[in-house]
Amino acid sequence: MTTRHTGTDATPPKSACPDCHVGIGQTHLEGCDVARCLATGLQRLGHAASCRCPQDIWTGRWPGEADCAEFGWMLGPGLPDLTRLLTTATWDPVAHRWTRPSKPTTTTEGETR
Ligand SMILES: [Zn+2]
Ligand SMILES: [Zn+2]
């Protein structure tokens, strides 16, 4: 067990999706801006019509926010560094989550605010 939890950085979960308004644990409606393609981790609106990914679920958090918090990639409270996530992390289409590159570039770089 590790205690590398940052905890307070994350915003409290929202009970409904800001775009399609489904509740936590429900699948996003078709055309929702927030829903992700679970094959690529990118916006579902942009995925190919032939994509066979399963429906994404509203978790109460903006997609990627929990991953940023876990990786310590926060710009500030409630401000996940999603750009860094998209450019640096790799989407795992099986686990439906982001994974950090196995070789960390630098360890002290994140303090720039
Ligand atoms: Zn939605
Ligand atoms: Zn897809």
C-alpha cells in the first residue's frame, strides 16, 4: 500500500454530465461532447463511424482528470493538465485508462506552475 495520494487537488464529482446530463454510472448520450472513444481515449465525437468501442460512462469527473490527479499532472486545484495527458500518456484500450510512459523524462519538472 502506498500513500502517494494527493487527494484535495481533485474537484468534487459532479452528479451529472455537463453536456448530456446523465448521472454517474450512466452511459453518455449519443453526440455528447464529454464522452470518450474507449478505443483511443479521445473525444468520442471524433471517432470513426466504424469504431467498435463500448459506450463511455459518466464517472462524475471530467475524462482524464482522475488520471492527471493520480500522475500529479495538475495545473492547480481542479485544473488537470489534459494537454500533457494527451501528449505524454498512452491510452490503454483494454483497461480504458491512461498510462504513464514507462520511462519518466524528468522528475522535478512539474513544479513550474
Ligand atoms: Zn455526457
Ligand atoms: Zn470509438
